[in-house]
Amino acid sequence: MQWTDVQDIAIELYEAYPDVDPATVRFTDLRDWVLALPGFEGDPERCGEKILEAIQQLWIDEAA
């Protein structure tokens, strides 16, 4: 996975952290959790706030 795979990342986060309210996750933690996902190969330097916002919103939608 890369940073552009926001839907896949959101699903993986939902499965990895089922008891977490994604609306309460700080972007610094979100970035770290994405980097730790199995199969994630994105460059840590290529991540920005807009990508994290998109991931977080999709994770919120997935958890709803």
C-alpha cells in the first residue's frame, strides 16, 4: 500500500483498531499507525495533512 490507497488504509486501520474512535486520533498517531500497517510501503516524507484527513474521514465512515 501507498499513501494514495486511502480506502484500503482506512479499512486496515478499522480492522487493526476496532475499539478506537477514529475521530479522536491525533494525526501524529495516525501517521505512525499507518506506517506500521503490514504491507504499507509508502514514503514517510510523502505524507501530508490532506492525506491524513482523507484517511481519518474514511476510517470514520468505515466505523459508522
